[in-house]
Amino acid sequence: MYIYPDNLRAKAKLWLWELRDVAVIGAGLLLSVLALSRGVGMPLLVLTVLYAFLSIRMEGASILDFLRCAVCFLFLHQQYYEWEERKS
């Protein structure tokens, strides 16, 4: 017996993250441990944990996606408004 997900085009997930995010978090943690063993400090570990928190996916969306859209809307893409006179 085979059990298929409802949407076969859905991205693969592991716990609360997509597999791409799990790979980035794993590589970040590995580099963080190496940096800590060299005495460089904790900034890389803090960035990795922050990325792990922001990339948690609930119902197909993450905080990181929202922040990307907000930055694009507010800073990167030009907003264009047309004003027209309302005739009564």
C-alpha cells in the first residue's frame, strides 16, 4: 500500500522547515561550531539561530517570507499611484 500526499508538487519538509532551510541551518551550525572552537565569537551562531527561527513554516508561510515582501514593498520596488478627479 502506498500513501501519497495530497499535493505531489509540494516542497519536501522536515519538521517545521523545508529541506533547503534544514541544509542551510545545518551548514550554519557546523560553521558556527568551527568558529566557536577557534574563538572567533558567537555572531555566526546568533545569525544561524535567527535564520532558523525566521524560516519556520506554518501553513505555507514564514516570517522570513513576510519580511522579504515588506522590504520589497517599502524599499525596493517603486510604488505608482494615479490620482483622478471624481466627477459627481
